[in-house]
Amino acid sequence: MEIPMTILRQRMIEDLQMRNLSPHTQTAYIQHVSRFARYFSKSPDQLGPEEIRTYQIYLTNERKLAPASIQIAVCALCFFYKVTLKRDWSFEDVLPRPKKPQKLPIVLSPEEVVHFLGCVESRKHRVILTTCYAAGLRISEAVSLKPAAIDSQRMVIRVEQGKSQKDRYVMLSPKLLDILRSYWKAAHPKDGCSRAATRVSR
């Protein structure tokens, strides 16, 4: 018996939430399973390994997606069939994951970083990018920082719910602290309580 897509969708959303996956991952997984179903114009519980294989070939040859993008689609389908539908498949055979090309990251020299930051006109954006570079933060982590996260006594920054929704501490350099203090004194950002903000200003 075919299960209505609305019920399948809700069940998958609940499975994702129970495993505390990030909202971004939840949205991506739901979208990929939905696209897979639309490609065959069938409810996904009526599809199987052969359709999955056909879809992967479509993503590779026709859509020409990068291996990383195909990997996300594969992870989404794997989660749906393994967790939500509890299919007893050999997932390594049914859902082979494309091999990612090994590339060395492009690392800017200190002079190039200074030049790049100097080209950013907005002071707020320049401080955000500087924080990302100096503390090794992601953009989403930097823009979410509150004054209370800056501990000038221990010279660390507390990053809350970063990658994999984990908290961690990163080192705070004296130069970055000076930049953050100057920005706070000039802009007086309203996020966070005033008492906590003294950690930055003092």
C-alpha cells in the first residue's frame, strides 16, 4: 500500500529532528528526497535501488553536479530509506558515494589577506571577515557572536552551536581583541546585555 507523501514527509522530518541534525541539513535532505520523487513522478516508498541508480546517473551525466552535491543527495536518500523506511538494503552497493577529487586548499599570504580586508568598505563586514580569519570561524559562527562570548580574561572566544551543533572555545589574539573593542566602542552593537559587553570594552 502506498503511503501518502505528506505522511512520509512528516515522518522523515521527525526522524531528522530526533537525531538533532542541523536545520540546514534537514531542509537539504527533505528537498533531495522530494526532487527524487518528482523525477519519477512517484511516491519515494514505491521506488527502489534501480531508480536510485538511474537518478544518480542523471545527476552525474545530465545535471553534471559536483561530487560534493551528489554526495548530499546520496546521504539524503540513504537516511530516508535506511532510517525512515527501514529498508534492509546493502546501502554501500545501492548508494555508492562519488569519490571527491583531492584538491589542495588555496591559502592566501598575510599580505593578500590584508589587501583583501582593506577592500571591504563596510566596517562591520570587515570585522566579521577579520574574526573569521583570525579565529578560524565560519561566517555563520562569526555573525552569531555575542559580546558575552568574548572572554578577554582568558583570551578565548566561546562558539556556541557551531559545526555539528557543538560548543567550543577558540583562541582570541590580542590584535583581534583590539579590533573588536574598537568596533564595539564605535558601533555599540545592541546584541547581548550591557554588562556582558564590558568583557569586550574593558
